[in-house]
Amino acid sequence: MDRDKNYQGTSLYDLPVHVCSSIADLPWEGERPYIVCASSNHWLELEREHLKAGYEKWVDFVSTNDLSRYNYQIDIMGVCNLRCPSCPRGNYESQPSSGSMSPETFEAIVDHVLSESPATAQIALYNWGDPLLHPKLPEILEIMRSKGVFSILSSNLSIDRDLEPVVRAKPGWLRVSLSGYHQQTYGRTHRRGQIDLVKSNLYRLRYLIDKYRSDLVVEVNYHMYKSNLDDYEDMNRLCQELGFLFDPIVAFFMPVEKLLDYVEGISNEETKSTISNLLLPIEDVLKIAHNVQRDQCNLYSKQIIINWDSSVSICCVTFDPDKSIVHPNFLEATPDGIIAAKAGNTICDGCMKHGLHEYYWNLDPQRAREVVNREIQSTVGSTEKIAV
């Protein structure tokens, strides 16, 4: 089930997607089925909906977050070919060391994950790097399949590589991040990227998925800025033509270290220019985030980020190599030990003080939808609300 109208009439892995606003709207007849809640971002919100609808936890539903205490990301490639201004690869002065994780190290890490968290069902193979740049990506995907773990990739797809071995290795999900349909628009926010190469690769993916009858789901994340709303419908139509999921998302400013500097009055002209192009007015959003902030942060308590060199970072929105590493080697650590090592970190203290964890994780989605729809309607004149 999903609230996003872009999923209307679609199916994933031969399962129909029910587009509805709440659990109570699901079209069940007779005895209601047992529900497994698989959202890693909105599990708490969904759990509350289940309880409100009269469902009993464990008896009628369960969340994958209850089965596996931690969410894992393995950044197999510590390199990105683009320099986007709202991403630390493009806006941060100090860059971590770069390289790629060997298949042997990757397999050892996955085995360690499963020994500590045997119910782990999926692992994302990216953070600040692009996994499609990894020279041995098909081998890594084969390792994932052999372990019975669902693989999630994310790429800017502005990459000139043979996609056929990747599709044949059967990854589970591919998120394509882009921010425009025409080069003039796209190049501003995906710096160094070539949108014609991206579109060519999207067509190539459609061909290869059909050729090998692959179950690969391609989801196009359209990062929305003030500057690219005119290209929105063109990219939506292309995704419909190719049968790919079109998922518009509000662009964030990252990393948290850079946003912390901005909140505390430390910024340069490039930072101010990038923030002024964000679809959601940053001061309004941060005010909302600060007002609704909770003591709990899922990125702190549930997320384990493993870098290409096996070191472990605080969370997915931290970047500074001198401040964000909490353990030098995941293979020599335990998940509980990693979470404990995050305690007292200056980045976390500042982030939670200003409510930035709400901005990155828990910000009220209804408020975001209202702001986004107002911006889109004023810019492109559309009266149709867009699910975000």
C-alpha cells in the first residue's frame, strides 16, 4: 500500500499496489490478512495507523523494524562522478579517501551483518558513492543473491558503462536520481551530469529488463527544486512511456555538518545560492522541524552506515571524514557497540539541538505536501496535486 498516486494501477513483483490514505481504506473482503509493514522510513506512522484501525501488534501485523533492529547501508563505491551543489560531493571542502570495496570484503561484511541481524531482508549498496561505478558490481550482486538478501542500488545514471551484466546479475531495486529533463535545467543541480546520457541509459534499461524478463524495479527520483518544475511533466511522461516508477521528492541540503554551519550563521555565497533554490523554504522548514522535534532519532538508533573501506559513519546524512567515523572497521565491531559509540558525538548533539533530525527523517509529510503543491501550482499552473 502507498499514498503516492503515481503507483495507481501498478504492481510490484506481481503484487498489486493499493493506493489509499489509510489502513482502513484497504479493500479487504472477509477475513483481513496479516500485514508485514516493510517501510524503513515511516514504520512508526504506519504502526500508529494499524493500532488506530484496531489491529493488534504481532497478532495482526508486524514491522520489519521489529524483526531486525538495525538498517544497514554498505557504500561499496567511495566515488561519485558528479559534483551536485546540495550534496557534500559538490559542496564540502574536505573529502574522504576514495576507492571501492572488494567482493571478498563485501561478502565478509554481509556475513557479519547476518550473524548479528539474521532477519535482515535488504541492504542498500550506496551512501555518498555511486555503485554503478563499481567495476565488479555484478559479482557483488551475485553475492547478495546467494545470501538471500534484497539489493537496493541508487545511481545518477549519468555513467557510460555496459548495463547488461548489471541487469543479468538481478539487483532488486534501482533508484535513479535526477533533477531535470533538459540539460540547462539538469546541469544546474546535477553538476557534471549529462541528461542525454541518463535518458539513453533509461531506454537501455527498459530494453534489458524486457530482454532478460528481469524483476528489477526502476524508480526515478525527481529531485524538486524551484528551478526545475517546468521539466517535471516531461520526465513524468518519459517514465510512463518506459514503465518506470516516477517518484518526485523534495530536494534536501546535505550534509548535516554543512546545514549546521548554516543554522549557526556560518555559510558562503554558494551555500546561500543552493539553499535559496530549495523548494521548501529552509527557515520555515527548520522552524517546523524544531517545533516538532522528538528525543528519538532513527538515524542514530537504527541505522548503520558502512563505508567502502569498512569504517562506520554516524548516519547517512553525515560526511566529514574527521568528525563522522565512529568505528574504523565494521568487521571488528558489534551493532550495539556502534550505536553506543555514537553517544556524545558533537554532530548528533548539534543536529538534535536544532531539530535537524526531523528535517532529514521525520518532518511532517502533510506540511511538505502543502508547501510543494503550492509552489508547483504557482510555477507551472497545474491544479493537480502531486504526491510527495
